Amino acid sequence: MAASEGTRALDPSEYIAHHLQNFSTAHQTSIFDIHVWNLDTLFWSIVCGLATILILHLAARKATSGVPGRFQCAIEMLVEMVEDQSKSMIHGTRTFIAPLALTVFVWVALMNSLDFIPVDLPGRVIGWLGLSEVIPHHRIVPTADLNGTLGIALGVFALMIYYNFKIKGAGGFVHELLSAPFGAHPLLWIPNLALNIIEFVAKTVSLGIRLFGNMYAGELLFLLIALLGSMWGFGADASVLGFIGHVIAGTVWAIFHILIVLLQAFIFMMLTLVYIGQAHDSH
């Protein structure tokens, strides 16, 4: 809300800081605080998850062996792409993994796409509903919140551990943790275990931070472009530059951001397949 904080207009720094705050159950005082829940991230993640289920359900329900419509064609192309990628990475049954990858792609793409909603619109809607006092802050893009992306990454981590136990068995997985990559000598057990733990942590953290970093940067750029609109007055001063920046730069960035939104969803899906696929391989 470009608007106001009480009766005083927000300056650019306050405007950006206001839009980058989540609607939370409490104020976060440390980097890691499990008592703080970002309710807006949870809400929009669940909404996009339900939308994903609905889209895929409609596609399956309306599938026909005759001439497909545009919606069925698009879903079939997406399913074929995911199936081809899963075949090349998963050496075993893909009954659960391929649908998982498809769901991850659609879900992350939908969450990323919320970035195209005008930055001030959620705040204005909340104001129109008379809920500004109850919901002082609201961020609409779950993947621009590190808590959201790391939450999904932790889900992938849980699947990595599950498939390691399922494919290799408890004994085989523990043996691999202790013997790879340096060898099975007892003196090498601790270095092997430490390196494998670091590898699992690095995979999980990097998976979440990569998506967060790209979407956060995109959100920040949309806010900076929105600030250019405050210069828009067609006066003889820098207002013309404000119009150029706000409309032209905003349009160009929005078009380019379509690629980022889909690319980040694809990368997240591919890394999910890669990490689960590695659980099927033995060292």
C-alpha cells in the first residue's frame, strides 16, 4: 500500500519494508524461531495446492481418446515432458515419483505466478474489506518467503530418506553412509558419515534457497518498478521518466518474469527428480 501508515505517506524504504513483511502470528526475533507462523504463506500455499489438485483432476476427468482440446493438449504435453525426465533419472518404478514431479511443477509454477498480481492489490483488497487493522501486512507469493521454500525442500528431503531406506534397506543405507565415498575401512566411517550428512543438508538448503532467491529478487524488482509510478504525473520534471519506468520497464520485466516463473518451477522439479533418483543408485 503505497498509501499510508496512519496518516503519513510511506517513503520508498518504508514502502518496500512494509510489502516485504509477512502476516505472522508473532514478531520474529531470531533467524530460527518455530513459534512464528507466516499465515499468508501458509494460506496461499494451500490455495495453490488445492488449485493444482483441481487442475489435474479436471484434466484426468475430461481426458478423451478423441481429438483433444487445448486444455487436454497442454496437460498431455506437460505429462509427457515430466514422464520423459523421470524415465531418464529414475531406474525403477515411477508409479509415485512421476505424478509427484508433475504435482511439484504445477504447484510451484502456480505459487510463482502469484508474483504477477499487482503489488498493491492485496493491500487494497484488505482495506476495502475493512481488515487493515487485523491484517497489517500481507505477502502473496509463498515462494518469495524462505520459510515456504525450505518447507517444500524439507518435504523433498523426507522423500530422499524414505527412498534410500526403501530401495537399499536400513542396513544398506547405513552401510552406504559409512563407506561412501572414501571406502569401508572403520577409520573412514566418521569422515564418510560427516560428508554424507553435509551432502544431504546442502541439497535441502540449496533447493529451498535457490527458489527463494530468484522469487524474492523478482518481488523486489516489482516493488521498485511500482515506486516509479509515484513519479508519474506528466510534468516537465522527472515524471515522464517515471511513466517510462513504471509502464515500459514494468511490462518488459513482467514478460521476462514469465520465463523465470516457469524456469524455477522446472528446475525445482528436476532437482527433486535428481535427488530422489540418486536414492535409487548405489555407491
